[in-house]
Amino acid sequence: MSARRRRATATAIGRADVFAALGDETRLRIVARLCRGGPASIKNLTEGSGVTRQAVTKHLRILESAGLVRTTRQGRASSWQLLPGGLAEARASLDRISAQWDVALERLRAFVEPS
């Protein structure tokens, strides 16, 4: 396998973590909340969600390992914030996949509907 292909595979695997993290409804709601409201404590993220603090913490750790959020501590308080770079990388991946599909569909159209 070429070095270029190994890098592409490693990058795709890294992005798979992002998509897996975003594939859970609770985690997607947490990301949406952080997008709308900015940094928040676990208490704030839990309020009105119907999810326990323990569960929210577990979901935040998964989002953190995917590079989507980070925590900062000030004294005893922790605040979670969105890392927009992870979402930007995911969007760039989807844009590339979309472009590849467009090319493939155009080839199929040209094959099916010869001029």
C-alpha cells in the first residue's frame, strides 16, 4: 500500500470516529446545544434532556475522544465546549464524498444515455 493510500486510510478511520460519535441521537443533541449556546457545564447540558448526568458525561467523553469537544476546568467547575475543527473536517469529508458521487452518477448517466 502506498504512503498516500495509508494516509488516506488513516484519515478516513479518524473521521469514522467523528461520524460514529455524531450517529448517536443524544450526542448529536449535545453538539447542537453546544453550537447554539456555547460552552456549558454538565448540569446545564443535563437540564431538560431527560438524560442523567452520568450518561451525559459518558457521551461527552465519546465526543471528546472523537475530537469534537473539550473540557476546561476552573476550580471545581468544568465547562464543555465545541471544537469546530472536528465538524469542519467531517463536513469536508462529506463534501468530497458528495463530489465523488456526482462524478460517478455523471458517468452512469453518460453510459445509460449515450449522446
